[in-house]
Amino acid sequence: MHQGIPSMSDTNSAHLQIFEVPVGGMDCAECSKHVQTALESIPGVCSTTVYLAAEKAVISADPSQVDKDRIRAAIQSAGYTVPDTIVPADRSSTEDLSKRVKIAYGLIVAVVLAIAIFGEWMGVIDRLNGMVHPLLGAVIVALAGWPVLRKVFHALSQKTIIAQTVMSLGVFGALIIGEWITALIIVFFMRVGDAIESYTTNRARSSLKNLTTMIPRTACVMKEGVEAIVPIEDVHVGDIVLIRPGETVPVDGVVRSGQAAVDQSSVTGESLPVDVYQGSHVYAATIVRQGSVQVRTTRVGEDTTFGHVVRMVEEAEANRSEIQTFADKFSGYFLPLVLLAAALTYIFSRDPLSTVAVLVVSCSCAIALATPIAMLASVGAAAKHGLLIKGGKYIEAL
């Protein structure tokens, strides 16, 4: 897939070009919104789509006003990076890590909940609140929650509100009334929620990136009758590629000589191998089960049929479902309603702790983040099992 910065191709619209730029540092749905806002603020940009799982942005812009340096500067100003390359995920290490993370999260949450419940029941929390100076407690809370609180402050500096903003207000409210342990517990669950979101995003991202590993990174090219193993980037249209039994086809092409049974399930979904012979078309990411063939290359890399399939799956986020659109709109109105509910709670009850409870319980994370993350996780899980889905609206249609 795309490895450099940035790739450009002409579009059907006059005087417009497509800039495809990898973006690093995005670990949640809110991050992609920040990047999109930053890019859309560049004069000359007509449209922008940011793909969280694929870690890239696709910008349609006027090349006389926009270049790669301006795009890079805009992304960096939003607090993200523009890497030179995107390294494919290691499948085995990702699966091992996912098992360890599940166990660790379960144990940590259980322990913290047990401490909080028994501590409240035995009066330990009240004693700790009295023993520790409020300023020291605030410092402890700030250090524990800094990774999440930093996102909130950065969003505020960009004049935007994110899902964690409401819970952050709850944290500050708890600190104001001297309940620093309550604030610390809130911060803990903010960190857990943020980590789970990042973990889910990375799982989906890893599943999509693993698709690219289905195409071999090298090919056996016949040059003047001599076999040479070369990187796939050095294979060009017209080159003759030799594929032996058990090898994966690295390019799209036409069989020049030989005969083989090819497993094309990764491209066509056919369960049985297909016999190919001189004049037959073969596709990258398919596997030669029996026989060997020499193939004249017609398409390489992103231009192959499988490359187009992977691109469609990577860009599935753009095909948003109706429920995602509704969740985005509703979450935009949710914060003012929560603040109003908290204000009314304080006016009628005069209880600061109840006011903080309203802010925490009414967190919009479940609305603003759960829907897109669920769709992203579904696409990623399907890709891991060989099912390629073009977007959330297709999942919803099922």
C-alpha cells in the first residue's frame, strides 16, 4: 500500500489534485476529526477525508495553493505527525498482545472497583481525603490523568470539544469540593476507556494492515533467461515473473507459459482452485497450489485488483451508516444538555457531589465514540477472517 509522502494523481475535476498523506498519532475517532478540521482550514482545499484505521488523509485541493509542506504543517499544528512510511503490523505479536491486554484490563478494573467499594464502605476514602492536602491530591490526579487531560486541553486550544470534556469537568468539580480520591477514580476510568478505545482501534488497524502482507514483498523475475529475486517495487509492467507451487502471485498479469491450479479465494471468493494456462489472467495475492507459470506483468502494487480491494476496505470509514451520522449530530447537542442538567441539579439540590455525579454519569463517550469504534472494530474483525466490508452502511443494511 501507500508508503511515501504524498502521492498525487489527477482527478476528473479541472485544476484539482489528490494528495494522499499518511498521518501518525491518531488513536481515537476524535483525532481524525481534529486532523480533518486542520486540513479543511487550508485555503485551496476542496474536500478532506481522514481514515483512522488506514492512518491516512486524502485531500482534494488546488495545487497552485496547496502543496505537501502546507499539508504537513497543518497536520503537525493539530498535534499529529506525517511519517515517511507506515510499517505493516506483525500478526503474531498483535494477537499475543491482545490476549495479555484483555487479562490485564480485567484484573486492573476488578481490583480498583474492589478497593473503591470496600474503601467507601469502611470509611477509608473519607479518611484519605482528610489526610492528604487538597493541592497534593490535585497534583496526583493531574499526573494520573495527564494523557487524557492533555487531549482535552489540546482540543480546547483548537476551540473544539471532545467526548472526554464532560468527564474532565466532573474531575475538576470533584477537586473543587475536596474529593480528590473521587476525582482519581474518575480519571482511572477515563484512562481505561481511552486505552480500550485505542486498543480497539489498533486491533482494527492491524487487521486491515495485515491484508497488505498477503502480497509478497519480492518476486522472481526472468531477465534474459536468468532468474532474479527483486523487491516488488522494482517489478514493472511487462516483466516476466516466475511463480512456483505454493508461492503467492505478486502481480496481476497474463500467463505467458506453463499451467497451474491457482487458489483465487482472496480475490474472487471461489473455494476451489482455478486452472490457468497460456493467456489466462492471474491476480496478486492468489496462491499457486499446483504447477508453475511464467506471468507477464500487467499491474503492480496498488494498481492490482487486490490493491483496489484493500484500498476500498481501508476507506470503508467514509461509507458511514445512518446511526453513525445520527450519533455525531446528537453528541453535538449533548454537552449543552448535560451542562444544563448539572446546573439544574445544583440549583435544586445545592449538593456539589450530586452535580459532579451528573457530569460523570452523563458522559457523551458512549454516544460520540462507541458507534464509530464499533463499526471500525466490525470492519477490522471481518477483514481478519477474510470478509471484506466496504463500510458501516453495509453492515447496517445486513
